[in-house]
Amino acid sequence: MTKTHGRAEIGALGEQLAVEHLRGLGWRILDRNWRCRYGELDVVAADERTRTLVFVEVKTRTGDVFGGPLAAVTPAKVRRLRRLAGLWLAASEGSWGQVRIDVVAVMLGRTRSPELVHLEGVG
């Protein structure tokens, strides 16, 4: 009998896989699941080689029923992420040469190991 996973568990697994991927790139994780009244940022990371601060939206799916994980990143979602990024920056110390928003899409269950797609600079 197989165990089914709830949405929160699937999302947490996808986020952990995304964080491992980002660390593998040599990035430093500055914040995870940062919340304010307007929403949540999944991961805030620093690529210190390029002095780039990256706000990472993680989308995890177990199938393509809703168009896959990248279909969930709509223009409205990108606008909300920009607003949240501005609020995070206002509440934080430090200066960055560049700031951008990336999406890490994680697909679980289609193959034995998770599939991961990292899109840079979506907004």
C-alpha cells in the first residue's frame, strides 16, 4: 500500500529539493518561508559571486493536470512576488548589485528521481 502525501508535504519536499539545488550552485540561503500580511516568499538566496539577491518561487507538482508547475507562475503572481521582494528588502540589511526573481519547478513522480527546472529572471 502506498502512502499518499498531502499538498503541504509535497510543497515542503519540493522546497527542500530546490534549496539543495541552490546550495549546489554555491548560493547562500538567507531566508525561507518569509511571511508578511501580503504573502510569502519561498526562498531568498544570495549568489555572492555576482552580488545578486534572488527571490525564488518554488512550484512543486506530481502531475501535469494543471499544466505543470511553471503554468502556476502567472503575471499576477510575478507582480505579487515583486511586491513581496520590495518589502523583504525594506526590512533587511545589505546592498546588492542585482536583484531578480527565479522560479524552481519540481516535478515528482514521473520518473524515479525528481525533475527540476530552474528559470532565472522571470520578473
